[in-house]
Amino acid sequence: MAKYFIHNLVITGALCAFATTASFAEATPTLATAQKAYVNGNWKVAAAAYEQVCPNEPENTRTECYLWNVLALSQTGIAADFSKAGKRLDSLIDKTNPQQAIYADLMMTKAQFQMYLGRYNKAAESLVHAIETSQPHQVTVLQKVCVAVQDRAHSEDLNEACKNLGNPEALKQAAAKREQAQAEQVKAEQATSAAPQASTTPSSNNDAAKAAESKASAPATTVAAAEPAQTKAPEAKPAEAKSAWQLQLGAFGVKSNADLLVDNLKKRNIACTISQNTLESGKVLYIVRTGPFDTKERAVDYGAKKLAPLNVEFRPMLVKQAL
């Protein structure tokens, strides 16, 4: 179990240099002592040290600290630690905004967990998400993880994502192509399910024709008596648009990234919607919002209570909505 994870890939040269010069004789664990224990392969010591250190880390580095804790727990060789590491990793993913750089590291680690469990297709999906949300400094590590996952998982999406590593524009185009293919598949399925209804149309038309013939052959007085006086139906008024406050949580060039944010927040009982906005350049942005709210103050208050603790950025917007 310990040998499976590509733990050396996530250790940067700067971290190794820092960790090896730290003192390991301190009574109270520090981040430096935890890192040195990890580099030296003392997984149990490192895991225990991170458990004590991480809760006191600043909010902007706490998730990274817990990721190290997850990696250490996964390599102790103890089944209970491995299970704990997996649950903690899922919790970190749920709480992390895909816009943050650490999100790609979390998804990359998730792929490695799924590989160990033999869930190769799921590992490929997780690694694709990691690549699509990655930043330039993560490319080298992702290339090495690609090799490991591609060796077991047979996924065209993963092969294309790995090929496009380091090329953000190519990644966006590939994601858009994949989303279009999925949309076409949904349309095809809908068309197939609607086919039986279409087959009943001729008989329905025949019945209508027979009814019309019967009506035409009836005496005029009978027809007049049978048909109630028709009154003109009131014309439907077009739906008016009104404005309501919403919180904008992100604008993405790739829809799958917007979907990730929506799915993660849904797990936290926060409902969101995705709307499309086409720019003059022709580029499409997928905008994630939550709401509506009666007032701007209520929107901001909701964001402060529900979104800020999850490190999700938000901005109140007055958005027009159809009634």
C-alpha cells in the first residue's frame, strides 16, 4: 500500500531542502518536523504531527497541510488509516473551490486512491478534472501521474487531456468538444424515447378524421346545439422580467469546471445555477450563481455565513429574471 502512491512526485525540491534542515527534536510538532518525518518515510510520525499542526495553520495553507496528512495516512500500511485518509480527502475536495490551485492536487490524489482500489475509469475522470483545473507549475507532476493512470485506464478523454497538458487553450477546446458530444448523446436518447409516441400519430389522425366526417354528416341543428358558444380567450401577456439579487460564485471558460463547483456546493446543501454568457469575441462563459435574495444585504449575509467558511468567493449581482 505504501509503495503504491507516487508520493515523491508531490514533494518539491524547495520543500525537501527545507525539511531536511529542520530540527526534529522539538517537543511540540511543527510543520517543519512533520514535513521532515514525511520526507524520511516516517509515515506514522508524520501523520500524527500533521494531525496536531494542521488545525492551527492559517486558513490559506490549512488545506495543503491536511493533504500532506492524507498522504502520510495512506502510506502507514494500516487499513483504518487508509480509510480515514480517503474520507478526509473527499471532505477536502467538497470544501475546496475548483478555482484554487490546491484543487488540482486534491483531484490528482483522488485519482491515485481510485487506482489503488482498482477503479481505473473513475481515476481517469478524476485526473481529467485535475488537469482541467491545473496551473502551469503542476504540469510536471501531472505528466508523471498521467503515465501511471494511462497504463491501467483506457480513456480517450484522459489521453487527450494528458496530451494537452500545459496548453490551456487546447484543454478548453477538448472540454467543449466533450460537452458537445454529451449534449448530442442526450438529444439522441430523447429522440429515441419519443419515437413510440410518434408511431401513434397516424391512428390518432384517422380517429380525428372519422370524427370530422361524423360531425359533417349530422343535421345542422344538432351540430349547433352540440357546440357551445365560443368566447375569445384572453391574450396571454408576455412574461415580464424583474430583477433580484444573486451571488455570483465564478465564471468559467470550461463548463466542466462550472459543473464541479455546482456539484461540490450541492453536497453542502447550496443550490446553484449555471447560465451562459457569450462575449463579443464569441467566447462562452459559464456563470455560476446562487439565489435569488430579496435584498443585497440578505445576499451578502448568506454568502458570509454559508460560502465564506468554504473559501468560495462571491459577489452580489442584480440579475434580471423572467417571471
